[in-house]
Amino acid sequence: MSVSSWWVPVAAGALSWALVGAVRRYALKAALLDHPSDRSSHTMPTPRGGGAGLVSAWLLVIVPSLVWGRPSSGPLLLALAGVVAVAVIGWIDDHGGLTVRARLMAHAAAACAILPLVLLPGAVPAWPLAAVVGWWIFCLIAAANVVNFIDGIDGLIGLTALVFGSYAALLAPGGAAAGCGMALAGSAAGFLFWNWSPARIFLGDVGSSAIGFVFVIVGVLLMRETGRGIILTFLPLWPIVLDASATLVGRWRRGEPLTQAHRSHLYQRLANGGWGHARVSLLYGAGSAVGAACSAMPPGVQRTGVAALYLVVTMSVGVALERRLRKRA
């Protein structure tokens, strides 16, 4: 059956909706709740761990529709095993908490499962092997943590995943990237039913870390199938990467502990400063959609120049919003 079949996003959406609802019932019964604090952006105790339903739905759809029966599916199956490992680590972290060192070591180990996929010809330039291995392990760990950092308000990561999955499906129809992308978009839509403001359940570490790995896997498949470079491929994720990176650098320069919980991200201060969760999530989702449109442009229309302009404009918008917040403060 074609991976571009219409049932892929529909099945993923229905499964995600049902599984996230089941996880919510479990979280309420087990008192697996995020309680408000001076560092959070919500005001009511809310169940967490909904990402288990999203990621499970994604895997349950793409494994039978995309992987089974394909002779070259070994590296992709191993990469999916890496996603499962990261989700399990996150589930454990949601229940009891892991040290930062233990979590990073576990993510690095899980990243090794994805190396066969990214080391196949066509996914990266002809760099020295050690540089390629180090680069992709860094990218996977960074992606898991970026999504975790940005998962602080209702709907933001779910909407970003919906846009990125749809972008992959439209850019490389019929291939593995399209199948994974459609399943991601459907799973994200099912999750958003529960997570849109006011959220009835949060992703939790089980979802945020695993989705970071999923973003990289979908992006690598997209690079191979379309011939795009790294920057163009991951352009739709630029808004969340920029926010996370700028916040991390700012906290480092101020001498603040980088592993300490906080709400100094731009999206958090906008949401807590009167914009609200839905408006901020829509802003970031729109930024992601514009990035997807820029990347999807044909090469003959100066796609690289348009992408560069998008990067500059996004940074400029971020700086303008930052100054506005500081002026109001």
C-alpha cells in the first residue's frame, strides 16, 4: 500500500486522539500532574505524558505502512528503535525524574541507533566519518532538548509538528519522508485536540524528547529524497531553534544555571505578558509555515536568497518583540 495513501494521516490522527485520551485517564488516576509554580506558564494542575500517545500513534501507523516488506528498511527500523528508547527514557523521567547527566547519556546512546540512517549515501556531504558521527549525535541531542525547552505553553510543539509533517508530505510525495510526515501531521492533530489552550494534558518528557528525534529522522529522509541541504530542510523549525538558542546564550552570559527551570524564553514571556497561549502558538506556527513555504520554492526563484531573507526577518521579529517586552517591563 502506498505511503501516500489518505488513510495514513487519518489513522494516525484517530489513534493519537484515542491514545492521548487513554494516557490522560492514566495520568489523572496515577496523579502524574504538572503543578503550577513561579517558573511555569500554567495555572492549574495538568496531566503530563500525552506525548506517549502521539509517538505511539506515529509508530503504529508508519511501521506497517512504510517499513514492513521493504528490503532497505533496516536503518529506518533501527532509527525507530532509537525513538522508542528516547520515549521510554522520557516516560521514566516523567514519573521519577532523572539527572541531567543520565538523560544526556541516554539520549547519546539512543542517537547511535539513528547513525546508520544518516550515514547512508546522500544524507550528508562527504565529511570525515568522525565529523559526521559527532555532528549527528550533537544534532539529535540538541533537537531533543530544543523541543523540551519550547514545550512550555499549550499547542506550540503540536502545531509545529503538524506544520513540519505536512511540509515533508508535500515536498516528497510517495517516499518515506512523506509517509513519516503525514503520520506526524496526523498524530500532532490528534494530540492538539487535547493540548490546545486550555490544555487538558501536556506532552511531558516522553513526548518532547522523542519528537525532537522524529524531527531529525523526517528531515534526514527529506534531505535524501529532495537533495536539499541541512539549512533548507529544517527551515520550518527555525522559530523554535532561534528562541531556544537565544535564550540559552542569554542565560549563559548572565551566569544563570543552564539546567535550572525557568520561563525566560521569548514565547513564555509573550504568553505570560498578555498574549496568551493560543496567540503565541499561532505566531510560532505561522513562522514555521512561512519557513516551509520558503524551503518548498523551486531553485529557479533564488530559493537560497529567499531562505536567507526568512532567517533574517525571523531574527528581526524576535528582536523587535524582545525590545517591546523590555520596554513594557
